[in-house]
Amino acid sequence: MGEEGRDPAERVITRDLGREEGIGRPLSTRARQTIRSVETYLKGGDLPRWMQRLREIDRGIAAERQHLARAYRALRRECGHDAEQFARRWLVLARSWRFDHLNELIGQHNDWYPIERDLPMDPRTGDYVKVRGRSYRRPELTPEWVLERFPA
């Protein structure tokens, strides 16, 4: 059967398959094994919420550490060599420091991360598996957290 017996699409495919140089290159292993679905296509446009939330948490904690460090240094300068006054005032300040927004994000992370990441359950513990050997849960920020990083 010659060229004239084929429809136009078959002629193009036959011609492209027969060429030595080809137009494209073979698909990579990753491209061949990637699941193609509407869901993965739609997810590809933006970072997943769990990733956005973790970024917000990490940036928020870094910002709080900077604010606390500045307050710590300022109070240290203000109190001079009076360690007792510094400790008393720093404890009051540490206990009054608010982390409501960050703790809300951390709570959302702890509740939703395993579901959003589709983590498998560990049948022995009845909990989600650890991520890189560590728990996915983040501790909430408390006055104790402040005092661990900036002791009175």
C-alpha cells in the first residue's frame, strides 16, 4: 500500500517515524511514570496548602525570634548589671508574648498535614508514619518555648 492509500494523519505519522533525526526526543523515565490526571494538572498551578502553611509557620517563627532577640537585648541593656531585675521583667514579658496566629497555623498543620500529604498509617502505633524519621507535628509556641531560647 503506497502513500496514496493512507489518510493524511497516517502519512504524517509514518513520515515522522521513518525520519532519522526525529522532531522530539524520547520521554524521560520520570515523564513516563508520572500519573496524568485532571487533579495532578490542577494541583500543578500552585503550591499545595500544606507547603504554603509550613512556609508561613517557618517565616513566622523566624520573625518572632528576631522580635524576641531585640526585646531581650533591649531589656538586657535597660537593666544593666541587675540580673534579678532582668530575670523578673523578662519572665513577665515572656509570659505576655502572644503567638495566637502562629499557634493557629501550627494547629491546622498538625490536624491537616497527614491528610493533605496522604501519609500512611503505622498499624503498630495507630498513628501516621514519621516523615524522615521525625514526627510531622509542630509544637505550639508558649512562654516555655521563649524561655528555652532566651533564658532569664
